[in-house]
Amino acid sequence: MGIKNNAGVSDGSLPPSELGVAALDDHTLQVTLEKPLPYFPLTTVHASAFPTPQWAIEAHGNEWTRPGNIVTNGAYIMTEYVANERSVRERNPMYWNNDSTIIEKVTALVINDENVALTRYMAGELDQTNIPSGQFNRLQQSNPDETVVVPELCTYYYTINLTDSGNPALQDVRVRQALSHAIDHDIITKNILQAGQKPAYAFTPEATAGFTPPASPMASMTQAERDAKAKELMAAAGVDSLDLELMYNTSESHKKVAIAISQMWKQKLGVNVTLSNLEWKTYLDAPGAQNYQVARAGWCGDYNEASTFLDLLGSESGYNDAKYNNPKVDELLAQAKVSADTQPIYTKIEQILATDTPIIPIYQYTANFLMKTDVKGWPYDNVEQNIYSRDLYKVAE
Amino acid sequence: MLNMIIRRTAVALPTLLILVIVTFVLMHSAPGGPFTSEKPLPPQVLANIEAKYGLNEPLYKQIFMYLQGIVTELDFGPSYVYKDRTVNDIIAQGLPVTLTYGAWVIVVMLAVGVPLGMIAAIKQNTWIDYLAVGFSILADLLPNFIMGPILILIFTLWLGWLPGGGWNGGQWEYMIMPVIALATSYMASITRLTRSSMLEVLRSNFIRTARAKGLPERTIILRHAMKPALMPVISYLSPVFVYVITGSFIVDAIFSTGGLGTYFTNAAFNRDYAVMMGVTLLTGGLTILFNLLVDLLYGWIDPQIRY
């Protein structure tokens, strides 16, 4: 968030009192930033910025998050928490805008199996639940009024290891571009995922506020043109046989996408792909240590501004698993931080990324869920999925 | 008998120690750790957290500290994921749930399986026998992970009689489906086991003698045939107990009952080391205890068995 002395306080070289945060009086919080950050207010909606009283933590130690101990300032109070079973929130009479809260009690149930959740929804036990993968089309036909699909602030992409530990052929930008062109994004979204996802040709999703990603040259081509271009690029790079390892974390949906893409690469470019799936924690270690060639990744914005995506490809970013390093991009990212009009800067960055191809954007996520028609007030256009029960109400049908 | 209990306990301790060491080493050799996440922590912050939990110490020292905590304070350590809970808290919440439905599973299994097997044997080759055998074969084809969703479909979605999951403090309507799902296939095995062992006993010499004496059939079965016929069923109870624990992974996942089963899988996925150790050790200990109980029961039923 760019708070003054954040790095120093985190690593212990500065005392906490040096952090650029101060309470001037009971109602005024002053945040001092390292440098001007036009989108700073947007970052404060992230849960990590919510206030927590120090005395409550000191009084209860590790148990400060338990019902009865936890002190929050929202419209609801957590009254019950059974790990892996349920958590219950009830109206907070001390909330400043309590008069506007309508729903008295909200229960969140933990249901590990999405299909069981769907059955329980159908039986009327739940008001809202996610749609299991592969069920979207069927449900949209059988329960059209209850099936909701909204864009989410997330991009699904493949990251390419550009360091020496990666595949040497991938150091050639033409090979990376060829791989990107050979992917038929429409097959992935329309035939495999089938839940309203949009193809991604830029890293920043279209749902992002204040920035319209530029139309990538690839987006306006037909797939046949892209395939032809991909073959040309591959030939120009002088690569006639390539063995790649594609890594993803264990999940039915990642597997389907990986199989489809490996087939596309195989058929169009003759690339032999070995699929390797890793259990989540194992997978988390590998790309970060550049222990991969091509890996599946996804990124969801922490706040609704393009930098939450594009900063990831800055050379200093800890999430830059590609180890992409383009001084021009770094410079533009720095410029954007202090600029009032970021559209041209972000556009330029996206254009450079489309050419350099350190990552291959694949699709833009959607949130799919079922919700009873008597539930109203849902913030459908909140692409960060920040949903507050205080906005919801139920109507008699 | 006391001798045997002492002997078994003496063997149990090193067994559990080996279990702790092997689990500990296996767990720590898996890549990643409890605090690796999609958004990695700054190195200094990670180091602070690891130091807080003693994860920066060499492995042998961690094992020693862990064992010391258990022996001196019965403290199984903190959970790294549910940060407001210790392993003791988690077990205190999950174990009663698992034991409650587990006990019902064993009761239902025996209360249905044994009489059904007995009747089938006594009325061998009649329609009752065929029905019981047919039923047990059918039930055998329905393991818990299939039974669970089928039951939910029937009793929650179609009939609307029972809630589709949750525990809600252990109310009976929340318990019915998990118990049936877990009991069905083993109940079938118990039926067949009882039937075949009863048939064998009914053909043995001492039963023929009893019949020749002119004892009524009822006395023959209840007083003479039942005890020996139940021996195989009793020896079958220790694997059943282990099955109830392992089956609880599935039941907890399908019915969101919040029992210990959930923690086995989640703790492994989350690298929640202490929770993983705690539940493994607990299951190991209970298995040893249950085997001992079954052996004691054996000796009580069949006086020929001496320890």
C-alpha cells in the first residue's frame, strides 16, 4: 500500500512507531505514504486494512479472533464459529448505521463438496451457493432466474520461466509468441469452461475500473490467422521440435485447460508437452523458485485498479515468477504511480507485454453462483466480490 | 490378564514413538510449509513467525520439543492455520463428533448385521435367507462415498425429511444419514460373516449333541451356538473401528459434520504440522486401545483363550 517505512518496520530495522500511520484523534486516521499514490483510497477496502483494537489482542492473546473476544466495527457480530462446520453472524446493534441493516442473522455453512452444496441449495437449505464446475449450462436452463454470472477481477494465465532454469527455447520471444498465438481462447472459454468466462488477451481484466485494456493485435485476428502466424514465428525462430513441461496445481478444471492447450500446441506447432500436476503447497514452491518451464497461474486484484495486476510484472515484484525484467516497463510502472491519467501508461505497458509475452493471458474469471430470487441487494457489479450482508434483504414472493 | 495389559501397554509406547517420528519426518519432507501461500510473506516476517512456533529449529529438536510438550503438559501444540486454536481445542471439538456417530455406526452395524446373519443361517435356503444375502450383496456395492450423495438426494432433495449436512450440536436428524452411509457396507460384511460362521457352528458336533439331548432349538441357538458364532465378528471389530475413523474423512467431507476426519485431509493439505501429528497420534493410540479391548473381549467370550 506504499505506507511510509512499511518495509523497515516489517523487517524489524525500524520501530513500529516509525510506521506512517497515526490516529490524530478518535475519528481521524492519518496515513503517510512513501510517495503520492492516486489509488491509495481504493486499497483500503481490502480486509487487511480493517481496524483491529490492540487492547483486544493483548487481552485475549491467540484467542482474540474467537466469538465473544473479537472486536469489529461492521454491521454484524460473529456469534458462533465451529471450524469446518459453520459460522454465524448476527446484527450489531452498536453499528453506526444499524437502522439500515435488514437481515438479522447470516449463517455461512462449510460444505466441502460443491455438488452436495448444490443439492442442499435445491432442497431449499441455502440461499446462495457456488455452481460446481461443469453444471453452469444445465442450471442456466433449468433455473435461469437463480443462475448468476458476473465478471470477477481475476485473470487466468500461463507464466513462462525466462531464467536459465527454464526451457532455453523459451528465451526466444518468437517461440513465446507462437505458443500464445496457437492457443484458441474461444475453445477454452466456450467449450471447456462453459460458464461465461471471457477470453483474455491482456493481463488486466476488462472489469478493472479506470482502465480499458488496449485491443491486442491478436484479439482481432481469426484463429486460422493466429495459427498461421504461430507457425511462421516458430519457423522464424528455427525451432522444429520442442519438448515442454507444463505445470499446474491439482484441479479438474486446470487439468482440462492444460490438456486442451497441450493438444493445441502439439497439433499446430508440433510441441511435445509433458503435463505435471502438483498438490497446492508443492506447486506454490515451484514457480516462485523458477523451478518450472510453463506454469498455470491466476491473479485476482487486491483493489480495483490496473496496477494490482501490472505491478506483478515489475522486475522487483515478488510475484514475478517469470522473472521478467524490462526496464521500460519498470519505468512506466513508476510513472503510473504518480500520474493522474494512467490510461496511456497502462496501455503502453500492456502493449509491451503483448509483444514480450512473459505470460500468456488465457481467460478472465467470472463468479458463478445460484441465489434465491427473494434475495435482493446483491452488489453484482462489485468485481472484487466484496459483499456485505448489510446491503442484502429478502422480499416476500 | 493383567500381565497381558501391562505387556501390551509396554509395546504400545515405542509403537507410538515410532509413529510420531515417522509422521514428523514425512510431513516435514513434503515441500512447502504452513505459511507458504499464494502471496508470500516478506522473509523477515516469515522468519519471525517460524521462530514463534519453533519451526526454525533443527528437526530432531522440534521432535524433542513436541514430545516434551506432550509428556509434561499433555500439550499437542498450536494449529498454524486455525490460529486461535490449539490442537487440544481442535480434538476437543472434533473427537466427540466422530466418536458419537462412530459409536452409532458400530451399534447399527451390529444391531442389524448380526440378527440378519443369524436368521439367514437358521432359515438357510428359504426366502428369508435369500433376501438377507441379496440385501447384503447390494449393501456391499454401496461404499460410503456413494451412499452419502444418494442419501442426500433421496432424503433431502426428494423427500425433504432430513437436513443435507451439518452437525448442529449433534441433533439426531443430522446424524441419521452419516451413520447409515458409514454403516451400510460393513453391516453387509457382518451379515455374511455371521451367517457363514453360524452355519458352521450349527453343523458342529456339540450342536448335534445338544439336539440329540432334545434341547429346544431356541436354547441351542441362544446358549450354545451364538457365542462361538460371534467370534469371527468380534475379531472383525478392530478393522471396523479403523474403518470408522478413515470413513470419517469421507463422511465429514460429504456431510460437513465437523468431525476429526476433516482435519486429517485439511491438515495435510495446509501443512498444519501439529494438527496432523495430533490426529495421527490420537488415531494410532485409539487403534491400539481398541485392539486390546477386542482381545480382552475374546478372552471373555471364549474361556479357551488364555493370555
